[in-house]
Amino acid sequence: MRRVEHIMGFPISVRMDDGDAAEAADRAFDWLREVDERFSPFKPDSEVSRLDRGELRADELSPELAEILDLCEQYRVATGGAFDVRLPGRGLDPCAMVKGWAVQRAADLLTAAGSARFCLNAGGDVVATDGPWRVGVRHPEQSDRLCTVLDLTDGAVATSARYERGDHIIDGRTGRPSTGLLSVTVVSRSLTVADATATAAFAMGPEGIDWAAARDDCEVFAVDAERRVFRTPGFPVAA
């Protein structure tokens, strides 16, 4: 079964090869729509927007938003402030954490519904089970080319880059766009980890490559602004 919907500002597709595919997909996409309503900083009635306006106290937050903000704080500390969802002069924007966290939970819903083999693709970030699945990583400067292809068996892959939205990732230490890298791809067991680590490493610039490579359960493929390619030994490049 294959299905595609546009949620949270990007296409999300799923391929499922077993289980009650239609019902499982309904649950996963319903969850992602709920996340968009609750945690988008672009929706004035979302929990994130209400918190940013001071309409909610910390002890009034939902457990899910409390978890998201706790994860954001962990990455802020781990990167020395490079990853920061509360930048001066800007509203609270936890999107860099919400996407991977939400899609990983959607994948968990598919598993709970009895699907053992699926591939869930959210704007190029992927969670897959019972592979190998071949996942292409777009070339950071040529939209019609790939810079690498990997075999993903049970896990997740996420890429942060400049090619879709320009210089949109801000280094929280300087308040300026991070331009030292062209792309960072991270493979992990969890898309929560892969997506947040890729974004955090990109925000850090060139030093983020070694930082991400040293994180538990992370394999890294990166291209810096000088077009040099870096790859950790365990990165699962397809044969």
C-alpha cells in the first residue's frame, strides 16, 4: 500500500508491505495532522504559540510539548547554544525537533498496528523497517543528482541542507545563518535523534561533523562549504 499526504509543509509518503495497511496509515497520518495543529509556531491557536505569548505556564504544558522542549534543551546544552529554538528577536520555534520526533512516533504507530515492513518518508527524512531499503541523498548543489545512496534496514536517516530553504538554519551562538556546511546526513535507530543531530551539526558548522560523529548511535555523511566530503566508517553506503 502506498499513500502520500501534504502535512506540516512537506509531502509525507508511506509504503507498507504487510499488516492492516489502511487502518495503520490512517492512525499515522491522523497523528501527524494533530502534531501540526498542536505544535506549529505558525498556527496562532497551537500550544506552542500560546506558550510563546505567555498564555500557558510551564506546569500547564502537555506531556508531549514538555518532552519536546526538554529534548530541545538537551541539544542546546550539547551544542554550546548552536541549536536553540528560542533565538533572540524570534518567537519560540521547535520545528527542528518536532518533525523528527513526530514522524518517529508515526512510525511507532505503524509498528504497533502490526506492520513489520514499511518505509515512511517525510520530506526526505526516512524511517524504515525490515530492509534493506535504498535511500538516496540529494546532491547539495545539483537537484538532479545524488551524492550518495545508502542501505537502510531498520532505522532512520535525516539530512539538513541549504538547498531547499536557503540559509535558514541559525547558529544560536552568533544569531547568524550557518554557512560552513552544504549538507549533513545522519543515520540512527531513531528519526528523533537523526533529525535533531543533523540540524544541530549543521548549525555548528564544520565542527559539527566531528560532534555528530561522536554521538551515540549516529553515522554521518557531510559535505562542507569547500565541497569536501566526510563519512564515518559505519555509514551504510549501498554496495
